[in-house]
Amino acid sequence: MAEAPPPYRALLIGNADFPDEPELHALRGPANDLRELGAALTDPEVGLPWQVSELLDRGSQEVEEAMYDFFEGAARDDQLLLYYSGHGLLDIRGRLCLCTQDTTLARRGLRAVHHSYVTDLMDHCPARTIIVVLDCCYSGRAADAKGPDPAAPFEGRGRVVISSCERRGTAWDAPSEGEPSLFTGHLVAALRHGAVAHDGYVTAYEVLRYVNDQLRGTGQLSCSKTEEHTGDIRLARRPVPVERTVEPAGRSPREASLDTCPVFTPTRGPSKQPSVECHFTGAMHVLLPGSRGTLSVYLDTLLAAASGGEVQGWWFAAQPLGYRRRRARLTGTATPDGGVRFTLPDGVGGRVTWPAEQLKAFEQARATSSWPTTERPTQPDATHTVLKAHDRKYRMLTRAPWTLAGSLIAFAASVVMTVLVLTPHVPDQIPIYPFILDLLSGLFVSAFTYRVWVRSQLQRFLRIPELPVRRMLLNTYVEPAYTTVTDQGMPVTIPSKERTYLWSEDYTLALPSGFFNDIPPCPSPLEPDAPLPVEVMGLPYPGEWVLVRSPQGTLWPAGRVKHCYSSDFDRAIRRHRPLPRGPLARRGRK
């Protein structure tokens, strides 16, 4: 007989109206927070068998009694979830108070739920796991052990505390009526579909990781505190797909899992399956079993060689002491059936082959921007070498330090020449050409200094072990030149300017277009002048660095993404789709 699953019990508390205190403004989020979170916890497809109780707009005594019954009635095998949404205040000692319907600023010590009360209930609760989620201002004090009061955190074994902001931070309310707050909205999305599942279950660690990724750039940062391995507790589940031996008719290649592993045939010994790391820029690294070597190729050149000809790859082999890796070029050739084959060096022996059918699947994945990405690649040096050999824009960036050094030498030479020219002249006979050379060489120095800075930022970006991936649309818009009249009545001509935009349902961003590759105006199979579907690597927030992967290759940015003004976006994109409204508009604080 199968063992029954442990009971899951949740108490969701929300307070939106505070009639006794005019300075505590009414909130739009708590009622929606309780509804959305309760529905996500009990969802028949992704939820666990939670027993959910809700308490909305109640006084402090009623809330404390509900908490008392919730913790005192728990059994040893229970998993408890306590959630609060509303205003958070600090008392005169800097301790966190959860506001209730009868809370006032003058009597917050009497008409509010203090953290010490919740801590006492948790200390005497026999439940195996307790999760506390707070969506209010200053909630980080419940998850942070720092501060003047060492008893402030909800400490203890088997406990998880997740707060919506830092200890001195504020939490955003819902952007509009009928929507959850910013933090709880991402929390619900993590439970339903956003967080990564392992073995069919979503853990508290993955939920917090997803929420933090979504909150970056909003001015609000979530905090957490866990004890030992409590972060691995289950909060939701994911349906495990059933493997099928026969693909159904009409199933697109994008829906099927893409196998990037080639066929490895050693010259001696049994054949073993290699492992493949796919970098988001298109670099592929084949880690051969039983050896210390890696074959690295570029996706675009691999597909170009399938139609005939040769393709250049790189072979990396570790030295005996493992201090440095020896690298060498390898040449791959097209097979008679349309595949690509690499012959490995004599010290290793064997062949690596991608069949024609596999390369066709690669081509379709590149055309739909659905190329898979390894979460934590281990070959950053090999990625740099491959990109430098095959990507012209990336190679231009890697040469920036040498061009900067040359421009500095030219600038120093021009300054020395200016001094030598000016020495024998009197002030009335000073020539102007030395100053022109100084100005030109100085402009070159500033331009190449900026490129070196961009290169350093991109090098750091490429070494990030794991990046979030988001599907977005991209388009360029040439703003035509126009003439305007100044206040003095003089006409001024504004030249034309090219702008690049990224947008999705939640985000609208402007991109610097100085280093971007040429973007085709019509990506097949969309209609003419349609936006280009791309994958954005990184956090799509203003002030952040991102990389854009398109079917034509990686687009390298010249700087951070920026805010997109609605007037510019309306002129450029409005004719394609309605203007999306992001989650950061019209928000209040909790």
C-alpha cells in the first residue's frame, strides 16, 4: 500500500482597508493576491493537495487567533505555509509589525501582529516544515539576521522565510484594480509555469530564484532565509511528459527535443556517447568521453558546410599537468549524404559526425530562434576562440585594445610634433595643422576607449554561467529627417536616425545600434516589414546588458538597454500590434 502524501496546509492573510488610520492608504493587491495564490496552490495540474484558508480584512485579535489555531493544530508531518499581504510597519524598536484592519500608527504595538508572536507560535509548532511568505514593506527584517534586534528573524530548523523586499525596502502594490501585487504576481507565475522543476516538483529555491530574476531592475529585491536543506521543499509540481516512441503526425520540430550530440566513432576501444554544451551565441563544444579533449565548432559554419566544402573547428587538449590547454585547428568535410565529419588528431583517434537529418533539425532550430542553451557551460575560453574565428563583429571588438594602443601612440606622436613645431614660432605665426592632428588623434583615442570598455563588459557577460532566456520581437525604425522652426524663427533640419526596439507582452526597450549586425527587414516566414522574432539573453531591464540571438547569428550591443518612450514606440511599432503595458506602470507601495 502506497504511503499517503503528507498534509499541506496554508493560511493566507490579507489586509487592504484601514478605516481607523487615514495615513494607511487602501491597497489594490491583497484581495487579488489571496485569490491568485490560493488558485495556484490548489491548481489540479500544477498544485499540491494544499488545504487553503483565507482571511481578508480582519482585526488583530481575529488574525492572531487564526494564526494560533493554524500552528497549534498542526501535526508532525504537516507542511505549513503562512502568507501575508498588506502594509508593514516598524515599531519604536525597529521590529516588524503586520498591519490588520484596526491598526493605527499611534497604537501599532497593540493593534498589529508582531513578529515575536509568530515566532513564539512557530517555536512550539511540531510541523516538519514551515514556510513564511511576507508581501509588505520592511518584510526583509523577517529574513535578515542583521540589525539591532537579533530575535527579529523567524529562525529555527525546517523553516523558510521569503520576503518581498529588503529590510529597509518597500513593496509595490498592484498596478491596477483586479491584479495581484508585483511580488505576488511573480510568485504565482513561478508556481504555475515560471520556476524550473526537478523530478516533477518545484522547490522553494527555484521559486525564489525565478522571482528574483523577475524583480531585478524594478527597485525591489526579494530576500530569503532557509535552514539546512529546507530550500528543497516542494511547493508545486509539473506534469511529467510521457515519452512516445512514435511522433504524432503534424508535430513541429520545435516541439520535439533537439538532439545536438554527434556520432563519435573511436579508432580503438568501445564507442561511448559524448556530451555537448551549446552556448547561447551558437558555439558548440563536444566533450569526448575517456579523453581530456574538446571539439568546438560554430553553428553557422557547420550548417554552411553541409551543402559542400570545408568547415573550420578547434581542438582543445589539456597538457599532462593540466596547467594550460593546447589548441589546434581541425578541418571538417561534408559527407556524401550531406552530413559533416571531423577527424580527430592522432593522439586521440576517431571521427565525430553530424548526420544530414540532424543538421536539418539544426537549421530549423536556428530559423525559429529555438536553439537550445546549456545552463552552466564550462568552456568559456573555447567559446571565445570560436567566436573570434567566425564572428566578424566579435573579432572587431577583440581587436579594440590593439587599436586603442595604436591610437594612443599616434596621439602621443602628434603632441610631440606639436611641441616641436611650436617651439621656433612666435605667437602670431603658429600654424593650425598640429592642433587639427591632436584633435583627430584624441577623437580616435576616445572612440577606441569606448570600444575597449564595451569589450570588457561583453567578456564578463559571456562568462556568466547561467542566463535567463526570453522570447521577444525586434525591429528597426528609421526616423525620417524633418525641419522644425526654433523660437528665433530659424528653421533647423533634424537628420534621420535609426532606432532599434525590443518588445514583448511585458517589456518595451530601446537598443543602442552602434555595434549591431545588419538586421534583415523581413525575417521568413513573416510578412514584409514584420518584426524579427529573437531570443534575449540576460535581464531585459533598462540599464542591463543583454545579448540578442537571431536566426542570422548573435547581435552584439554597443551598450545597455534603455527606456523606450511611448511616442517613439507608437510611431515605429504600433502598426504591427497594440502597445503593451508593462507591469511597472501605476504602482503604489505597501
